[in-house]
Amino acid sequence: MPWSGRSDSTRALPVSDRTGSESGAAGVGSGADRAVPAAFEPVIGLEIHVQLATATKMFCGCELSFGEPPNTRTCAVCLGLPGSLPVANERAVHFGLMIGLALGSELAPRSIFHRKNYFYPDLPKGYQISQYGQPLCRGGRLGDVRINRVHLEEDAAKLIHVGASGRIHGSDASVVDFNRCGTPLAEIVTEPDLRSPEQCGDWLKLLRTTLRQLGVSDVNMEEGSLRCDANISVRAVGAAELGTKTELKNMNSFRFLERGIRAEIARQVEVLQGGGEVVQETLHFDPATDGLTPLRSKEEVHDYRYFPEPDLIPVAIDEHMLARARAAMPELPAARAERFQRELGLSRESAQLLAFRAELGDYFEAALAAGAEPEPPAQALANWIGGELSARLQEGEDPAGSRVTAAALASLVGLVAAKRVSVGAGRQVLDKLAAEGGSDPTAVIEREGLVALDGGEELAAVVAAALEANADAAERVRAGNEKALGPIIGTVMRETKGRADGGEVRRLVLEQLGI
């Protein structure tokens, strides 16, 4: 889908300030680990294909499936046999309206389907039924990224390339599985508002969470329910015109998306620095080598010879359909983040982390509702979930499926906040809960001897011994060097096995030094 217009005077702010590079094996000459020179600015737009969670295909009654034997979910309509007539899936239209509402799009009172003509082995009709001039949804925004359009279409079949590489290049033959052909898709097209691979990954995660909350798709990237193409160009910083764009096709993981975009930006910069011109084309990114392979020259709109689908009537949206879509809308991530800030006083960063990762937000709310005594402060609980607990989980793991129950973490954070156990000892307790499970952190504290030391004589004696053992550091502290407190406090924490409160230790050190 081509971008609308060439100017960029209404450029939005990036969705994230995250910078840096993704770790990975950068191929020789791939540029995957190079920083963008200061003289250049990447400009990126995304096209996201979302497989809708309907029971049947977009224009026929075949059941959807994943992993079924090849060519067992087909009929005359999805195979494009003569005389067959398509009928639009009402549930797919309903899901499309929900997506439009979530993105704040303008919903078309009347939209039509078009034939998008091109010849490829996975397209049995010789055309794809899609939407062009009158899509279901126009405009909108998610985070700081503007939406160009959302339209409905059918998926193509699946080509399976026979050979060692599994890719069309170097394959011995290709076979076609038509089970996927006709699967309902919503294509979400952004404006070119993104400026880095990291921002693209962050924004796509936000979109995935939003779609998952809506219930319109399982957004499983591994199974192809969420696929992303990236349109990438590079221009001189300050330039108003967009550069020539290329397209990376069908990237099916956040990590590969970021790496592929990073490699293509580096390639374009290298071309421009060498005095060449970027050619508009479609590319394949190989994550095994970080290499980029041209697939074909990038098509223009006229290449597809769009014309209205004569066998389908227009989709007319009435008030009943809109009311039904609005009634099905859940709380969306942006609204959830705002509620966390407004009602619970969470910082913006914590609120967005919990809201944009729905599994963390659900765990957080379950912990708050657990009724722990003493009650954990909301911000402290958010910090422990986003920091300590997340660090002990596998990437993408749902904390609800871990051995640390929400109630146990709430109880532990409440005990730490009440200074019945130190932060360091609390981490030790969390290690035990993550490894062994259990619902009572108090039992772990007592069993391991981790009850917090108060500021009495026992702790004062340990502080005095630490000052004696670190006499040089003590003198530097007296001279005004507060960094020298580190070895003294570290000695106390070692001797007390983390049971002492760091703030109280610091107070006692300064008191005994007469400061």
C-alpha cells in the first residue's frame, strides 16, 4: 500500500525513546549493528496483517484451521472455481469495526470490496479480494503513530518450498497448501511516523496488546496471525521530501522486525553515501545471516488494476452494527494506563508497562485485590512486578503461570514496605518463591532467618565493626566523599545476610562518624 503524499509536515512524535541495538549475529557487510550517521534520518511506515478470529473464511463457509493436513479446508469459492460466488463474513466486518473504534478511525458508512489483480501460484483466482478506494476505516492513531487506513481482505494460500533452505531461492520445487486461502485479514496501514527499529518494535507490541484485548485475533506471530511489512526510506536530516522506499515482507517476530529494519537502513545509507540511488523494490530479510535479498521490483497501485468486485454488494454500516461493536469494546491499554495513573498514582512509565503488557497488568490487579496485610503500596508493587519479578521470568512468560502467585508477591511487597523484611532479604525470598512456589512469604522469611534487623544495639554493633574494618573508607566519608559509604554498607549487608535496612544502615554509619 503506497504512503499518502510525499510531505511530512505533520510528523508525529515517536512512540518510544528507546534506543540501542538488538543483540544478534550481524552478517559481514549487513550493517545490522551500525548506528545511523547523524546526517541521515530513517522514515518508516508499517503494514500489519491481522488474521481475524472468525470461525470461517472471509467469503465462504470453510472452517479456519492451523496445522490441518494440506488442502482439506477448501471449497469452490476459496479455490476460485467457475460459477462460485463469495459472501462477506459478517463477523469479520464486526471485528473490523472494533479495530477502527479502538484506533479512533473514521468508520465508512459505505465501503466496497475490490479485486486486486496479480498472478502468483498461491492466488487461485488470479486476484485477491481486498478494499482500495473505500476502505472500512480511515485515519486514527495509536500512541504517537497515525493510522492511514484499516481494510478487510482475504489471505493467499501458503507456498511450501521444497529444498534445504526452505526459501524460494534455491528450492527444488514449490507446492501449495490452500487451507489458508481466503482467511479473513484486517490490514492496518500506518503513516510513515516511525524513526527507528526500536520504535517499530515497541509500537507493534502496543498494537498486539490492543488487538488481543479486543479479542479480534490471537495475534500469534509464530502461527502467522500477525505479520508485518515495513516500508523504509532514508533522507537527509531536515529534508521535507521522503526518500525512495523499499519494503521488507512478512517479518514474524519483533526481534526479526527490528533487525531487518536496522539492516535495510544501513544498506540504504551505504548506497547514498556512495553516491548511488536507492531502487524501489521488495526485499526478504534472512535472520540467519542478517542478509537482504531482492524479491521483485516494488509494484505501484496501477500494477494491480484495482476494480470493484462485481460479485459483492457494498458494506453499509448502520447504527445497529455500530452499537454492537461499541458494546463489545473492552478497556484498551491506553485507557488502562491512564486509570493506573489517575486512580493508583502510578508513574507514567509503570502505568504504561503494566497496561501495554496485559499479562503484567492482570497480575498487578490480581495482587492488589489479594487483600494482603500489610497492604502493599501500588507503586512499590508495580516496581517489583516490572523489575524483580520480570527479571526472574522467561521472555514473554505470563507471571500468572509462574510459581509466584499474585497474592504471595503482594504479601512480600507489603512486608518490605512495612520494613519487616529488608529489600535485599525480600529478593532472596522472591528467589525461593520463584524456585519452589508457595503462598506464604512469611514462612520463607522465618525459615531462612531473614526477619529484618531493627535499628537497635545489634545493628549498631555490626555498623561499628564495619567502620573498623573499613577505616580508610570511613575517613573518606568524613572528608565528604559519600561514595565511600559503599564498602561500609556492603560489609554490614554481608554480615547481616541482607536483613538490615539500607537506609537505616546509612543513618547509623553517619551517626557513628559524627556527621
